[in-house]
Amino acid sequence: MPAPRDTAVIVRAARLYYEQGHSQTQVAAELGLSRSNVSRILTQARDRGIVEITIHDPEGPPRRDDALEAALRASFSLREAHVVSAPRTTGMEAVAREGAALLVERAPHVGSIGVSWGQTVQSVVEQLETQNLRPPPRVLPLVGGHSALDQLDAGESVLRVLASRLGARPETLYAPAMLESATAVETLRSESSIGQVLADAAQVELALVGMGSAGVHSSPHIVSLMKLTESEHAAFDKQHPVGDVCGRFVDAHGVPLGAPTDQRVLAVTFSQLLRIPEVVGVAAGAEKAPGVMGVLRSGAIHTAVFDVELGREILARSGSAGDS
């Protein structure tokens, strides 16, 4: 990949792709680069302001459901609930646009931002336009790395892209999120370069997190990376996990689970997450309702961003008939 100073190469690639309509494969052949390098160059062109993309959306911003938002705020003691939809777009896209708009609103007023990972968080960061804040906030990881959940299509991590879009430099955590033993977690936490980043992450003013539901999407993969033994898996199941946030699981009442899974995660602790002044939780898809409800009941989320389908399913399950 060209160094940041190779502006001519970046401009050439951008002209071929955006002005002449060449595919990334064609640009790669023209410049003698790999397709993955071209993807990164195009990302750099946007992040450096060489390319500016303006979208004129005749439908305007995502539409919000005021009545559903009020009901969710009352049911889960949320400060804010943003329940959105947009014609001819997916729930994930609507949530990503609303989440990005929230970041644009909040970022100039905080000194530090923490971020987890997951598909919805990725989508939010992808929608965020370059802000170049002065001074920029500190941008820190709330969780260790996860190759499947912490990379955008261009190969860059969510943390790095978020920092770049805010004109900041990311403070990286070079360690995996899930480990195969509690001893390994403690050993890594004792390393000053890792322990200090996590300590600083616990002090952020604003956090952007995804919310998972046990058994769907990425949640099973999180557990599989821990390499639980049969007896450990039985102990995990006995605690009735329903949802997860920052790699940590909760039951249907919002109570954080203990060993073995809680001891296998390299991330801010649940108690630290509860002390962050504002945690913005994003999620899309009705299938996530059981897990998201558990996370909401934990008290970890202050501001929630959902699509209409998820919002309706959560409210239906939290009614007088009880959770299903």
C-alpha cells in the first residue's frame, strides 16, 4: 500500500474509480497493485478528503417512530431511544445512518470515545463522514481484537476507521478479545501496554457498542473461540445466557454471567461499562430481541438505536404476557 505521502497514486486511483468508472480490479491492473491495496487506497482517499462523496437522498434521514420510542424508554429506563426505518433500505442500513448521525452530534462534545465491534457497529462507522474534529477525541477499544467482527471490507479495523473519520489517532489494543483460559486473560492484563489501554477505555465519556443475542449471528462464534470444555459449557448454559455486549453475556434479567465465559474475555469489565457516562447501543433485526432485552435490563445502555422490526419485537416480548 502506498505511503500517505504518495498523493499522486491515490489521486490516480480515485480518478480511475470515481471519474472513469473502472472497477477496483481494473484499477489494480492499471496501477500494478493488488485489489486489496486499491480498496485501502480508496478508503484513504476519502479519509484524507481527496475524495468527497455527497449523497442527495430524496427520502431524507431515516424515519423515526415516536410512539415506539416513548414506549421503549419507559419499559427499559432509557435516556433516548431511536427507532428508525427508511423506504427501500434495510433495517441495518437505517440503524447505521441514525447511529452515525448520533456520533456526529455527540463527538464534538466529548474528549474520548470507546468502541466495541460487530456488524452493526461496523455499519455505523462506515456511514460516518469525515469530521476532522479539533481537538479530536481520544478513540479507544473497549474490547480486544476479533478478526471476523473488527474489520471493514477494506481490511481496516473499526477502531482505526472511526479514529480516522474523527481526525484522531486510535489507541490500539494488540491482543485478542477471547482467550482459551482465565490465566491467559490475566497474563495479558498484567502487560502494561494492554492494561493501560483497557484502564483508559474504562474512562471514556462515550461508548458505541453492539448488542448480540445468544445463538444467532456472532454470539455462538464468541463462545466457540473460548474453547470451553464440556463441563464449562454446561456451567455456561446453566446460567441461561440470552445476550452479550462487549463480549460479556447476560441472562434474561440483565444479570451479567460469571465464570467461565466472563473470565475468558479481554475487555472492559461489566462494572466499568456501567460507569461510562453514555453508552450508545446499536442493533438491527427482530431475531435479536431476546438478547437485546437482556442487555437493556442490565442498565448498560443509555441510548439505543434500533430498526422498527426489532423495536416492535422487543416491546411485544416485554408486554404483560411475559418474554417468549
